[in-house]
Amino acid sequence: MASSPSTPTGASATRPGAITRTDPHHPPTTQEDTLATTPPGLPDRIQHYIDGALVDSANGETFDVIEPTTNQPYITCASGQQADVDAAVAAATKAFDSGPWPRMLPRQRAAILNKIADEVSALNDGLAAIESFDSGLPIRQARGQANRAAENFRFFADLIVAQVDGAFKMPGRQINYVNRKPMGVAGLITPWNTPFMQESWKLAPALASGCTVVLKPAEFTPVSAQLWAGIMERAGVPEGVFNIVHGFGESAGDALVKHPDVPLISFTGELGTGKIIYGNCARHMKHMSLELGGKSPAIVFADADVEAALDSTLFGVFSLNGERCTASSRILVERPIYDRFVAAYAERASRIVVGPPSDPDTEIAALVHPEHYRKVTEYIEIGKSEARLVAGGSRPEHLSKGNYVQATVFADVPPTARIFQEEIFGPVVAITPFDTEEEAIRLANDVEYGLAAYVWTNDVARAHNVAGAIESGMVWINSHNVRDLRTPFGGVKGSGLGHEGGYRSLDFYTVQQSVHVRLGDVHTTRFGATGYADGDLGLGGPSA
Ligand code: NAD
């Protein structure tokens, strides 16, 4: 992933205030040659954040980060190795074992989490500009990411203050209660789609639970993660509680997963990576949560509000450049409305505005990286031999460079097709007809994944019955993905292990120890009592 390591720059440490410097060695590229607007306030380079300081890699290694409208490098990022992960885990372990964070009252921690949220909200359009520039997300869709991320912190701040743990009474005999303890150093590994928001989804519950953390952001999009250092300091998070190690999955990520002092890993990314991490965690018996890919179906019955379904399924797969885990990338349409739906869908898709990420009119911008662009365009070529192309299918004529691809729609896609079965993670959708409810359910379930599903019908009973029959972690009825943070979030089958969201997230980051207290007589079968005279012990106590 990303480009190969460049010449070592030499290790040094700077404070997070350095985030606002402009680097004379990396002058901003112009509108003319990037089609994107360089956001103000970029740091001169991206560094790790370990024990309260921004630092280069111990061996000085870096990699180039590229900008997706030109695929030109525009900033370097520290490339973490074992030594950097060791340093970050040591800082987090010290902060956990002897620092105040895990010992704070929930309300004290919540106050700091709310300050983090305020700091994140204040980033506002500044964060949107950085995310859009670094990841190719259309600027209009990047706006709102700061508030989404802030909301995660506010939500878990509220939750830990309101949290109640169980107490179970056996009258006169025993009382049992739950002693909830933070798990330790949490290893958080995140993907490149909406990177800052994804990071907040793990950081907020981990920190709320009293864990200390080491975050390994995605190497394609490391830039916005640097903002966390200043945010955490200004909010009053003690040194060592929050650490970042950047770098490649195979080096920095792997070292974190295998580190013996990290008892749990929360990972979001591809199924293939998830399988590797699952195996590596097993060797150390680590707790883990895997949020993986998807190939989510939207089932549109003939009795649905078809206009609403059209709007929703277009947004569901083409928003965020189609780089969206819960994308409705397969649309199953009941035969009586199939032709009409396909024609309208293709027409709308062909009108979708593909353009530079910084243009507010852009609906689909540049895919994150040329490696990913190659994968998506290869799937489009495969699709042309498997199904009927009804919209898109190539690079837009007006955008000769950068990772641009048209909104692409395939119809009559057989369930055996690779574009029906495999996650493409780009602006590509497969539409397939069905004749009966049973067939729709069978088609929906006939893939390796099970993350999300969408059911469109005005028949209430059918909506609930079909939702229940679909093998997925989440189902939306007559809606696209609108989240309620209290609900379980996660997939089944190849889409993941474990569910987070609401109290489930706090359960993941904590040990729930049962404490059993004797209140009255407990029957004890006496072993070895034959020939033993009570009181022989001579130590006092009830039997003396
Ligand atoms: P990826 O699996 O390539 O990488 C994800 C992260 O894992 C990166 O930080 C990477 O450096 C790291 N990594 C890679 N190999 C590793 C290893 N051997 N050990 C430890 N860490 C390693 O995924 P991606 O391409 O960044 O993200 C896209 C994928 O993420 C898609 O499949 C998408 O569906 C999925 N995703 C899922 C959700 C969800 O909530 N289920 C949300 C967003 C994205």
C-alpha cells in the first residue's frame, strides 16, 4: 500500500502546536496542476505521537503520501516499525498502570471527553478540507465529519456517567456484583475511508472505558490523524493515554497486533486483512473486534415508494465515492418494476457530477489512491463481460488524470458474477431482478458478507419478515444508512466479529469481573473431615 519508504529524515520531536506550520520543502501544489485546493494549515510532515510528543520514526523512515487528483506526493509520513510500536505501547502501559486516566471517576473522564468533542467540532470546515484533499472525498460530503466525530465522544461521555452495572441478590445468602475494569492498552487499527470519523468511533469508547490507546491510522490517509495530538492535549488528556504510530499494515499494524502488552485489538478494514489479524490475535488470546467489508443488498419490492428507493439507493452506493462499507452495492428489484427502475437508475447515475473534491458541486470525486483505482477499474472491466453496462464504465472525458471514474451501473447481473459477489468499494452497482420474496431473500444472502441490508416495501409484515430473514448485522427498512449510536453496529459472516455501539462498545473495552460475597451460611461439603477433631487448627475463627 502507498509508496515505498523514502530516505530517512532523522528522528526529532516537536509539540503538536506544529500542526499549523507550512513546509517550504513541500510547497502547496496549485489549482492548475492538482484540480484540488491545498487546505491551509497542513503540517510540514506527519509524525507519530508518543507519550505526549510528535516524533519521527526511531530509524527516521518515512513514506510519501499522495494526493488523489494527481497522484503526486505532497507530504511525508513517519513509517512506524517495531521500535516505534514498542515505544508507544510502553507509554500507554505506563499511563495505564500508574497514571490517573483509568482511575478517574466517570464524570471526570466524561468532562475531558466533552472537551475533546468541543475541540473536534471546532475543526469544522478545516477538517473537511484536509479530509477532502487527502482522501478525495467530495468537500460537501466531508463537511459534517467533524460533527459526526464529536458526537461519538459526547455519546460515550454520557454513557459512562449513566452506566449501571448489575447486582444480583440471593436473599440472606449471597450478593453478587459486577466490577467493571478497563482492559488495558487498546490497539486501534483503522481504514482510509472517512478516516478521522472512523478513528473517533474507536477512540471515544476506548478512552471512555478508561483504556489507554495506540492508534494505527491507514497509510493512504494519515494526515487528519495528526490533528488528534493537539485535540487531546488541549482537552487535558494526560500524556501517554493517547498515542499514534503511523505506517504500513505489514509493519506498524502487525507489530501492534502481536505486541504482548496489548490485550485487545479493534480493527476496521478488509476481510482478508481481518483474517490475518484474527490468526495473529489467536496466538496471544487477544480480545478483538473486527468490522470488515460488505456487499449489502437493497431489496426493492414493486409496492415500494419507488422514487424514494431510487434516491436512497443512488445515495447509498455513490456517496463517499462508493468507498463506504455499508454501500447498497447490490440492488435487487422485483420484476414488475425492474425495467422502469433500471432505466431511471441509469439515467440518474449518468447525470452524477464527477469532479474535483474541492468543488461543492461534485458528487463523486477522486478515489483515494491509484492502487484502489486500479482495483475498481479492473472490476468494471470484469463487469462488462458478466452483465449489461447501463451507465458509466470509464474515466470521465473531462478528467484526464487522477483517480476519477464515472458512476457505473450494471444490470441483469447474475448472482454468480464476481461483481455480484465481491466487494468493489467504489462507485459501481449491480442490479438484479427477482420474482418472489423467497428468491429476494436467497439472493440477498447468497454472498460471503453480511454487514447491512435495505428493504423497500409498503407491506409492513413483509418488511419485518424479510428484515429478519436477511443474514446481516443491520437492516434499514425504507431508508438508507441512518445511525442511532445506541444500536448494535457490526456484521455477520465475512463482515465481522463482535458488535459495537452503545453499551456493547464499553463491554468490549472493559473486563466485567463478577464479585460474589457471602452473606449467610454456605453449605460446604467437608473433605478429609473423618477423624479430624474440630478446633485442632487452634487459630481461632468460628470453629475454634
Ligand atoms: P485494509 O484491511 O487494507 O487496511 C485497514 C487497516 O489495517 C490499515 O490501517 C492497514 O494499514 C492495516 N493493516 C493492513 N494489514 C495489516 C496487518 N497484517 N496487520 C495489522 N494491520 C494491518 O482496509 P482498507 O482498504 O484500509 O479499508 C477498506 C475496507 O474497510 C473495506 O473492506 C471496507 O468495507 C472496510 N470497512 C469496514 C467498515 C465497517 O464498519 N464494517 C467501515 C469502514 C471500512
